[in-house]
Amino acid sequence: MKTSSIGTRLTLWYTGLLAATLLVLGVSAYILLNYSLRREVDAALNSVASAMVERAREGSEVSGIEQLFRQYFGFAPPDPYFEMLDPEGRRRTQAERNRRLLLTQQALDNASRGIATYETIELSGRYPIRILTKPVILENRVVNLVQAGMSLERTHRTGKRFLFILTGLLPLGLTLAGGGGWLLARRSLRPVYLMTQAAQRISAFHLSERLEESGTGDELDQLAKTLNESLERLDQSFIQMRQFSADASHELQTPLTVLKGEIEVALKSPRSGEEYRNTLRSALEEIDRLARLVEGLLFLARADSGVLKIDRQLVNLPELISIVRSELANISIERGVEVECASDQPVYVFGDPILLRQMVQNLVLNALKYTPESGRVTVSARQDVRWAILEVSDTGEGILEKDQEKIFQRFYRSTGARSERGGGAGLGLSIVQSIVVAHGGEVAVVSQLGQGSTFTVRLPLGETRRNS
């Protein structure tokens, strides 16, 4: 495994944190152990001193020090110390195997106030000595001082033994924990390794492959599911891109083929001036068709790349509808379809008037294209609390339900009743959707076969009108 791999880094981090944790716990345990041992020694010294004081009060001989230490400590220390002093700190009696202990000024001052004093002092021995200096009080006055002490050899040896055990177990524990952590990290990250291998096999030509999902619902399974969803969207994007390229090539090729054929026919033999003019008029129509197609493609490309320029200003939708109606009057008369405006009150939106006019124009042209003669197209604008609502309804043949979700796709033309009157490139509704989305709105269609269709556009209301 490489040093830079996640598994190695996890193992190192885990081992380092465990080492720090064990070190803190070891130091804390060592401190608590010493504290506990010191408290036990102090408690036992106090019991020994109290027992000797009681013997002295009863007039008994102060002896049997080793037995007392064994009674309260559970063992007889190598050199038990005991001394009886007067209130001034002068030696009064001496027990067997006793030894003169150091009486500090602090212990003497505390004893004069009736306070016992615990001290650790260094004598000539190898280990320090723990001493208790305790006053003997009768009738509210100090009559004697009792000193009991013992070497801390056993305590020090216990601490050293604990450190030795801890020092030996720590590396062993870290080694075992590090090895277990490495195996655990490797096992946990194996699904990531498998996903990486699967992802490396996936390319633009093999987007149908998917990562294997374990079905456990854990984080890695969620990651695989998210990546599969992204691959699905990417696959659909590539499919749409290839379809778009094929459709664009076809749409561009058709007028070019017609244009080339007409010019070739006109050049094969001499023609009259009228025939040449007809050929030029037909060629001009095909050129216009090409220009509209290229313009639509460029518009959609700008919209997709987010560089569509929008000159926002307050636009009154009913006025815009009236302008479009006038512009398309000749086409509506030619098709024998009535265009009706059903808007009485002003409805303002904050948007680009040129793009919004193109949006309304495309919707009305689409309705005219698929509405039979003597039909009617109704364009209305109204508003609610948040939205300006534009509706374009027709009395045409309607849209198949399976086509309603696809009509806003580029170059898509329905295969049902609406396709029979085709002739456009299939970009008009895609442009409408791009304009609506660029203005922060939404567009939808409701249609029934034989009863017509209604396209509804919702755009944010103009701020000044909303606040008025």
C-alpha cells in the first residue's frame, strides 16, 4: 500500500491517536497509583501512631512496632520508625530498633496548634521516608509528640514495576492495534478500490456501465448510488448531444441540398428571367431557413453556456401581446386562424423586451402552425401574488400524452397529429424554455387530443408593480 493512500493515512492517524491516548492514560494511571499508595501509607501511619498514643496514655510499654506495622500495613517494612517526643520536640522514650527522625520546624509549629503533619524526607538511605508527626492532646494541651515513619521502598518499587509493565505493553498494544487498524482500513476501503476500477473502465463509449451497489445503505453504498445517478445523467447528456448533432446535421443538410439542387437545375440549361427569379426566390427562402436555424442554435448555445445577455426592464405583457399579434396578422389571415387577446389589466414583468417578444412570438407561431383553419388562438396575461402568468391556448388537434414531456427538447417533433403540419426545425419551444428559465420562470403545457393545447408561462412579477 502506498504511503499516500487513504488506508495508510488512516492507520497512521489511528495508531498515533491511540498512542497519545494510551500515553495519557498511562501517565494518569501512574499518578493515581502513586497517590493511592501514598494515601494508604498515610492512613496506616496514622493508625500506628494512634495505637502507640493509646498505649502511652494507658501507661503500657511502647513496644511491638513491627507487629503494629504488620497489622495496619499487611507487612513489616524493613525499617519501621517510631519516636515519642515532648512538646518541644525533645526525645522522651525510644521503641525497639528506633531511629532518630528529623523534626522540621513546620511539623513542630503545626503540632503546637494540634495539627498532624505528613512529610517525605530524604535521609542517608536509598529511598525517602514518609513521616507522620502527630500531637498528643490531653485537657486541651499538647503533652507529647508522636513520630511514626517508614521507608517508601515498597511504594517506589511498585511504581517502577507498573512503569515497566506499561512500557512493555504499550509497544505491543500499538503494534497489534496498528495491524488491526490497517486490516480494518483495507477491508473498509476495498469497495472504494473496486469502484475506482469500475470507474476507470467507464468512458464516453461505455457510459452504460454502472458501479456495483452493496445494498447495505451505508456511506459507500450511498456514494455508489450517487455516482450511478451522475453516470445516468451523463449518459443521457451524451445521448442527447449525439442526437442533437445528428438532428442539427440533418436540419442543416436539408436546405443546403434543396439549395444546391435548385441552383444546379437552373445552371444546366438557359432559363428565362422569370425562371431565374423563381430559383433565386426559392434559394432565398432556403437561406432564410438556414439563417433561422443557425440563429436558433447560437441562441441555445449562449443560453446553455450562461452568457445570454438580458437587458432587464419593466415590460407590460398585454402590450407585448398586442405587438406580436400585429406582427403575425398576415400569417394568421393566411392560415385562417383568429388570434384573440384576452388581457384587460396591465401585467408587468422585469425582463428583456426583445427576448420576451421572441418567447410570445414562438408560442403563438407554434399555436398557429398546429391549429386548423377556422380555429382560434387565445393569448392572455394575468397575475397572482407572485407570478405574471401568460397563457397561449389553441383549438388545434392537441398533443399526444407521450409527447408532452418531450416537446421542449431540441429538434423534437411529435409523431402524432401535431407532426402532420411540421415544417419547422423543432427549436421554437426549446428557445421558449431557455428564455423563461433565464428570466427565473417556468413553462408547462396541458393538452388533450381533439381539444387543443394550452401553454402556460409563469414569470416573476416586476418589483415596482408588486409593491404598488
